[in-house]
Amino acid sequence: MEAKGILKYRGRIVTEADILFIKNLLASRPMASRHALSKLLCQAWGWRQANGALCDVICRGLMLALHRAGFITLPPVRRVCVNNIVRHGKPPRMAVDTSLVEAALKEVLPLEFQQVRGLAAQEKLFDSLIEHYHYLGYTRPVGEHLKYLVLSKGRPLACLAFSSAARHLGPRDRFIGWSPEARRSNIRFIAYNPRFLIPGWVEVRYLASHVLSRVARMLPDEWSRLYGHPVHFLETFVDCEKFKGTCYRAANWQFMGQTTGRGKDDQTHKPNRSIKDVWGYPLTPRFRELLCKAG
């Protein structure tokens, strides 16, 4: 029987043969929990992250989608996972010196760049600054991500976050020119910049573009060290109703187009949020060659 795609989840096409395999797995492990079954399925499919960890969280989401669609029957839930956002709450405000920093760039150099993910005190300061001084506030990142604090003489002047890229982004996909197959294989080689903060009390001309240029040089090594694979391209959104993206342009990022103003789960095909400018930054001249490789 020819393999037929019956469901698409997080870029993976699930076939009738896949459904049969999962059913046989469920039948062979009648006492296993959903958590254990997802790990077994990941091992059977070789479904792993670049750093070797199983994709069991995504796999559980896939199995639940199949269960809800009536293709498989999962065992009853044995434990309820607490939502991390509810459990942790919003980052509390931390004490920080908010006195005016008005200086030339050379006067605040040298800058110290700290990658603070996993460093308790520094990461709490990063989260607090984003929550209380960035107009979008703080959201807990999902997937691969890095957080940078930028300091001068021990005082934070900027924060930047990078995380996994969106699976579908029209302006970026057209700019790169990759096929759907290459995008599914290589999306992990792109990092998204969801937050960039220079607090309102910091007035240092050219600081933003300088920080963007510096962090672009150090991020690939940090990403490879932590996640076991490189990144070849950076991307970000700029709300064009609020900002012009001047610092990205000055740091040699490239304008790739605009979003449609519709979210990823849109069903109306009508704009329901602000339109964003989409900017990209190649980390290597060979980015198209590397990202367009299929398989």
C-alpha cells in the first residue's frame, strides 16, 4: 500500500504506516505511560535533537493529536504536568541602578557580554529587565535559546534573547530560496531574536548596532557548544508601527519583507495583529548553500 500522509505535525508528515507502527507499539506495551511511550517511539524513529536528546515532548504532542483525531487510543493520563508559566509566574522586579547613562560609545567600552542561560542570579536579572522594561514583557522561551546580558563596568546596558526560529515565515523563506524539504531539515540552523532591550535610562549613540554586531560574532560558537550544531542565519521582527529598525540596518542586517499580520494559527485570512518588518543577518557567506541542502 502506498504511504499516504494523513496528518502533519510540527513539520512531520504522519503516514498510515506510521499509524500502524504506533498502534502496534501501544499494543505491545499495554501498561506503559504516555511519557514512556513517547520515549519508546522517539527511540524507534530515531527522533532526536541535534544534541542527542529525545524529542519526546514533541512526540507526546503528536501522539495526543492522533489520539484526539481518533487514529490511536492512548492510555489514561497518569500525571498532570504543571504549566511552567503558571508555576513560575512572572519574573519579580529586581533592584537595578536606573540613573541616566548618557555617554559616547567609547566611554562605556569595553563591554562585557554574558551568556546567562543557566546562571541563576544573572538569568533572574535578565528576565526581570525584559519583563519590566521591554514593551512586550517576558515570556518563557521554548526550545533552544540563549540569553545575553551586556554590561559596562558591571552595570547592565542591554539584553538580547535568541531562540528557535519560526517554521514558516514567508519573507525569510523567499529570501533564502529553500524548498519545503530543505526548510524542514535545516530550520534548526536559524536563530530568532525575539527580544532586544536597551533600557530607557541608557542613552549611548550607536550602542544598539554595536551590540548587535558583537553578539552576531560570538553567538555561533555559543550555540554549537550548547546544542551541538551551528546556526547560519539570524532573524527578527520589528513592529513598524513603533520602530524603524535603524539599529538592525546599521548592523548590516537585511530587510526581507513584512509579515501578513496574521498569526500562525489564523483561520480567517485577515490581519489580526500589527504588521512586522522582517530582518535577517547571514552568519556566513555560504548561508544559502548550507540552508538549501535537502535531507
